[in-house]
Amino acid sequence: MGSRRKAREIAFQFLYEIELGGEDVSQAFNDFPEKCKEKQVVKDFAFRLVKGVCENIKHIDEMLAKCSANWLTARMTPVDRNIIRVAAYELIYCDTPPAVAIDEAIEIAKKFGAEKSSKFVNGVLDCIRKDSKT
């Protein structure tokens, strides 16, 4: 597994943990270096993703809600929601090629999500990709 994939997985897991644990984001950021035992390059990219999602969560969740037909954001599984958040941050705010961000999210959804998670993630992210470019 490449270092960027590992960083995306760590970012997703970290956001998931914050959401489910009700942790204070600033405290979680302070604890991140001790919790993450990966190479520095992996840790740096994961931290950048987490920070970016947290700083832009309102806009990301608005896009997520708009693009998830018939699904309230609160009704999505926390796994799917946080995988989408990481990839949406890359689609909207980074120079990651859209196909890469979406493909990586699909692979992470296959690994951590339910049977239909990868299709759901793909559909929502494709809509976000289209909307973020207009």
C-alpha cells in the first residue's frame, strides 16, 4: 500500500474516531502525533487531510448533503460519511486528480465499509466532483 493511501486511511479513521468519541477536535489534533506511529511523510499528509476537513467541514457537509439524494447526512454510516469527507476535501481544495481521490475513497470504502459502501461513495463523490468544478 502506498504512503498516500495509508495517510487517507489514517485520516478517515481519525475523523471517525473524533466523531464517534465526541472528542474535542483541538485536543485530538494535539494527540495526533503520539497516536500516529507511521513515517513522517504519511503522518504529515494524514494531518493535512484531517485539518483540511475540520476547517472546511461545513462546506464539505453541504456538498455531501446536496449530492446524496434521499440520504440525510446524519443517516449515513459514520464510515461512509468520513470516507467521503476526506475525498471531498481533496476534490474541492487540493490539486489531487479527481480520479485518484475518488478511486482511493472507493478502495477505502471496500476495505472498511459495508457491501454497498463503495457504490454509494462513488456516486456521491462523482456528484461533488461535478459540482465543485462548476
